[in-house]
Amino acid sequence: MTSARKILWLNVLLAVAVVGLSCASLMWGETRLSFLTALRDMAAGRHTAGAIIVGQLRLPRTLLAVVVGGVLGLSGAVLQGYLRNPLADPGILGVSGGAALGAVIVFYTGLMQVSVAILPLGGLAGALCATAILMGLVGRSGALVLLLAGAALSSFAAALTALTLNLVPSPYASFEIMHWVMGSLTDRTFTHVWISLPGAICGTLLMLSAGRALDALTLGEDVAESLGFRLFGLRGVQTRIVLGCALAVGSCVAVSGAIGFVGLVVPHLLRSLTGYQPSRLLLPSLLGGSCLLLLADMVVRLVTVGPELQLGVLTALVGAPVFFARVIMLKRTAS
């Protein structure tokens, strides 16, 4: 089987898995109901309990799992390809930290009492501010400066978040902040979907457009520029990658909280199937991220002992051992 055909079949299988897991996510929940009956009620406009549960509770949660997981997987693959660093992930730019800080400030000021949309909008505003600072710091510099600027911005956002937590007068508010920061898709509505979708779509398109440039960068920056790829500047590859990751990840973190390890683990799991050409890893990572988060969210709903486990906690618990196993395999291969 040729390499191109192999990648095509991998994408088809992953797409089928996304559809299958999405259907399972719509059917799965604490409340048992007839899924087909609920769908018929939704189509007929009847506001039955089943139609409300599927249409207003499970459907937004499923859509967000697809979008957030896909964005995290894709951005991890893009950043690993651009920085030529297998440890790169979406949190490395500091945009996730900026989104978390924006949401925490909304909690601290009590603005979330105004509307359910204020919290994700605050997170999105924090992500956009972090993006503007990052672009100002990096300018026309290369990948190393981007890496250092992202680390500095992430540390600064984490420090401000900790300061805000320290100053919160209400223990209940502190609990709500920590609950949100750990990441979850519980109780999300279509308001959250519409807030995250524009940025996620625009960011995804920007990242996918950099695929050929990432292939050229594997040969070095000088070779990439000699092949006609502009690396820096307003329309450069770096700008597209940074803006794409920032828009997509910031929009998703603003509605889901911080969900780690998806962008780090998914490209590693799929790279052996796609080869080491970065452009071939992008679409499988997007689909694989959606599969992973859909599956993780279903497991969260399955664990019913005590309060619902936070999604970000589960992905960290599962992702870290997988990553350790991958590191051990690479060490054995190298030796």
C-alpha cells in the first residue's frame, strides 16, 4: 500500500471513529432514554424530557468534545512540526494561561452573575490579550524566541492566576475557579459552542494552511526560504501558526477550561502511522484529538462514584503514563 493511500485510509478510519463516538456520546448518559424516540421528538419540535436531554445537554457537550479535542490535537502537531520539538504542546505559547486568567478575573469580579456568556467571553478576551503580547514579544524573531516568549508568558499568567486565587474573599468562589481551571465539558450549552466555533474554525484553517511550509522546514529555515516560503512578517508562516494556535486554543480553553496532554500525546501516537512528514500528521491529529476527548468524556460520565471527575484531570492521568511509555520506547530504539 502506498504511503498516500495509507494516510487516506487512516483519515477515513479516524473520521468514522469520530462519528461513531459522537453517536455513542449522544446515547450515553446518567439518564436512560430511547435515543430514537428523542430524535423523533426533536425533529417534530416536541419538548419532551428525552428531546431536551439529547438536544440541549448531550449535543452541545458532544460538539465541544469534537471541536476542543480536534483543536488541541492539531495545534500540538503544528507546534511540534514548527519548533521541531516533540515536547511542544498548545500550552507552550501561554495562550491557555491567558484564557484561564481571563476566566478567573470574571470569577473574581463577579461578572459571571450578569450572563452565562460572560465567563467564556472573559476567557476569550484573556486569550486574545495573551496573543497580542506574544506577537509583540516575538516580532520577526525565530522559533527559539517564540519558545522563550511563550514560556515567560505562561509563567506570568500562572502567577497572576495564583495571585487572583489568593485574593478571592469567598471560599465558594475559590472552589468554582479551581473547578473550572481543571477543565470540563459538563453543563455546557450552545452558547459556549457558538462562542468557541468562529475562533476554532479560523485558527484551524490557518494551521492547516502551514502544512507544506512545515515540510520544507524539516530541511532547515534557509532551505524553506529558498523554496519560496516566507517565514516571518505579517503574512509569514510563523504568524499563521501563532495566530492559528492562539485563536483556536484560546477559543476552546475559554469554554472548556485547561485540558492537558491531548496536544502532546495524540501526535506521538499517530506519528508512527503517518511517517515523519509534518503535513501528513495534521489531519490525523485533528481527528485523533476529537476521538480521544470524546472517549475521555464518556469515561468521565461512566465514573459515577462521588462528584464527576474533571475531564482535564482524566486526560492528565491517562496522558502522562502514555507519554512515559512512549519515552521509554524511544529510549530503547535509540540504544
